[in-house]
Amino acid sequence: MPSIQLEINTGKLSGEGVITAQKKLSQLENVFEDEATRASMDQEQLIYEVQAFMPVEEGKEGGLYFGNSTIFPGKVNEEYFMTRGHFHAKLDTAEYYWCIQGKGALILMDENGKTWLEEMTPGSVHYIPGKIAHRVANTGEEKLVFNACWPSEAGHDYGTIEKEGFGARLKDIEGTPTLVATKNE
Ligand code: PAN
Ligand code: ZN
């Protein structure tokens, strides 16, 4: 079994089998409410980076995956840089997130569209129950770094969020991160 290293101060993973993927603004079409502003910004801007260690085949039951996500600071108009967000494809599978560095919000949504958030600060631990969509926004001035652990059978359903979105968006309203309900809620 390969072994990996977690850099304790930065949450970064290294070792055999760790994969890294980056999301630039160019890859996040229609993720932010103000698509015209997103399209007018620097498309090379890195929004987030994800590392994952997946020691068993994807979809296999009983295994666990381990990840590190870094979201860079910034906004598209009033909306903070954030992940795409997803339900798990095997809907009733849970996940842990824990914050290493920075300041942010874990945005959660149930199947009825009810949307709420948990604040992320270094050391905060977040249990995301099954059937709950999850997305993270960086509300601070520095990088937001968190680790995650999720079941190998979970998979990712991005399509539902692409089609229906979350019930609310996290915006900087006069300097305060505020959940603003979307029209289709
Ligand atoms: C995380 C997320 C990661 C990136 O590892 O996949 O933070 O967010 P998106 O996948 O929504 O782009 C996780 O929740 N895994 O299940
Ligand atoms: Zn997940």
C-alpha cells in the first residue's frame, strides 16, 4: 500500500498516487451568477486546486479517499471564488471536511433546495451528511485550504448543480459574506 505525506501547516499532500487538478476561470463557465463578468476576467486565473489520494478503484465499496483543496481569494463581481459544488452520485454518502488555513464558508443544500452555511476557520471540522450538496467559498484575503475524506463509492454528480444551482449564493454585501437566495428557490 503506498503511503503519502500531509504537510501539517499547509495541508498539502505528496507521495506516490497523489493526483492534482486545477480549475481556472476558463473552466468555470456558468458557475458564477454574473457570467458576463467571469467571461471578461483573466481566464488563466487559478480559482482552485484539488489533490486526491485514491488508493482503491473509483466506485469500489468500503474504501476511503483523502483530498486537499485550495481556493484562491477573489470574487466574480460580488460572489466569492468557490468550488463548483456537487451531490455525491451515490447520494446517501457522507464526507468530512476540515479547515487548515484561511477563512471561508461551506455552503450546504438539501434535496429541497434549502441552503445554509457553516463557517470555515483553521481547525473547524465539518461533517457533511449524505444527500447534501456541498460547495466551498473563500471569503478571506488569503488562500483557503481544507482537507477532505470521502467514501470511494461516493462519486460526483455535478449535473444537478449545473442545471439547478444552489438555493442561495454567497456574496460580499457591503463587506459581509451574505447568503442571497436565488430566484428559483
Ligand atoms: C472535494 C471536492 C473539491 C472540489 O474533494 O471535490 O473540494 O470541489 P468540486 O468537486 O465541487 O469541484 C469533495 O467534496 N469530494 O467529494
Ligand atoms: Zn464531495
